[in-house]
Amino acid sequence: MIKRLAVFLALVATPALAEDAGKPMRLIGAAPAASEGAPLRFVIDALVTKGYGPLQTKVEGWLSGLDPVTETQPLIQGKLEGACIEDRCALSADVGDKSLLLSGDLGKAAGAAGRFMLQTYDDKTVSEGPATFTPLAEDVPGIGRLIAPYALTGQQIAEPLLWAGFPTGYANIDDDPPSEYERKAFSDWQAARELSPTGLFTVAEIALVKAEADKAKADVGWTLLPGVGGWKAGYPAKVVQPVSATSTPGERRYASADGKVLLVTRTDQPMGGDAWDAFVKTQTTEAGGRETNGYARVNEDFDLRYTLKDRTTVAYYFSGPKGMRRMEFSYPTADDAQWSHWGEVLRYAYRAGEAER
């Protein structure tokens, strides 16, 4: 098994998404001379934020081609980034195994002319020519109306995607704008629903994926846990049921009807920085047959998946001033196909709110 271990150490808290986080850059691009896999028409959906100098800004977002996908025209979409000096911008997007470069006065409200260039990763140019950039109203031709630029965070789209069966692969504990991971998961969901897999968030499709998530929650009797303060937590009452209280204070246990699947939640005494570091190290140390399959740590938040004695455990821990919270969901490793999805749902479901941080 190839292990995927990720450790993310953030130095400061991430602010909630707000309009002062940047201004939108939404454009329809056209490149009439495009060939060799470059898009003839495309959408730029990005945010422009403060750069490193008084006249410089930073651009981050998403690019999606609007051309029909054929044997000779692949799906064009990817993370977009770049910078502007006043209105003059230079952007790049990873599209498959190539990089699409765009330049022009993209900051002008009336739109502008510019250029495109499609390059391989060894800087070989395979297609280039003129391009135009037109400000995008709410409706994308042939796609639909986009949601408002600040209407959705990555966390808010990751949850319904997870319930719909399209996890982003990350816990999404911040309130940043949707990233390439949420965009790609949304594109996969669109493709599975026979919609245009653009990764663009339209009003109608966001409503549809949220409706799917609401139905999935209702089907399993998703129940919010009481008395969790600023926490976001719950359990599927039709999948696991509460069992008798344990002798450990603050602990709740839920089990499947056959007792093979166990969900444990608990609040322990607060941990100091050294104790928290030691706990994380212990949880990721492979000994006695324990095998870590993946983990991610961001300051006080710690996600983990491991196997031990033919059982898989998916866990989430948070170390805050009100105590060390834990969620541990375990099941027979042989039944991974049945329970792995629930591990991801529950790991995401337990999140510390602002009141705990």
C-alpha cells in the first residue's frame, strides 16, 4: 500500500471568507486560433487579492473550457493563478499535462484583448495566438447562472459533495474560497450526473447537490449530537445506535447492530503544546502491527486513519482550551468497502467551531 501522509502546520488562523478578502474576476475568454488542446472558449472564475506591492494584485481561482469534449478536444479545466500590475495581468492554468498562459488587460471592466499560449511542462509552445476577455454577467452561455462570488466557502461545498459520494480528500477545516480540490470533486459529481463537468458552481447545480445531501442524511437518520457548544457533530442513527454509558466521563459510544462497528466520542482534559505534540507523535507511530494509512495536522486539528489488528480506525482530534475532543470510528478492515465512506463522513462531521478555538 502506498501511504499518503500529509502534515500541514498553519501559523495563523484563516479568516472567514468575506468580500474584503478580494474582488471577483469573472471573464469569458475566446481564443479563435486555439489548437492542440487549447480551449476556443473558456471561463475564468477567480478572486483578486492584494499582492506584494502597492500596484500589484494576486489572482487565484479556476479556469474551465466551454468547448464540447471530443476525441481531439479534451476536457479543459484547472487551477488558475497569476498576478496583475494595475490592470495588466499574466495568468496560468494547469490543463491536463500542459499549461495555459494568458495575458492582457484583464483588470479592465470593459474587457480587453490579449494573448494565449499553450505550453508543455518543458516550456515547448504547442499553440498560441490572440485572445479576448469579456466581463461575465451572471449567466454562462450553455451552462447556467453562477452563484454569487462570495456565496460559498470550500467547507460549505465539501460537505454536500461528501454526502453525495464525492469526497474532496481533505477535512476542509477553514472558510477559504473553494479550492481546486472542491472544484475537481464538483466536476466529478457533474460528470456522474451527466452535466457539463466544468467545476463551475451554478445556482441550479448547487441546489441539486445540496438536495442530494439532505436526502442522504434523511435516509440514514442523521442526528445532531446535543450539548456540543460550538461544535459541528452528529451520527447516523439508522446505522449505529447509542450503547450504554461507559465509566469514562464525557464519553459516548454508538455501535452497529452486530457490534462490529463502533463510534466513540469523548472530551478529555486540555493538553498543553508539548503534550499535544506527543499525542500526535504517538498516534502516528507504527508499532505492534499498527499501520498509518494517512494523516493531516493543522495546528490544533488532527485527522488520522490507521489499521491495527484487522480493524480500521478513522479519527479526528482537536486540542483546545476547553479540552481535547476526539472522534474514533472503527470497523473490520475486511469490510472497508462497506464502511470507508462512513469513516470519511464522520471524520468531516466533527469540527470545532469558533467558540472552541
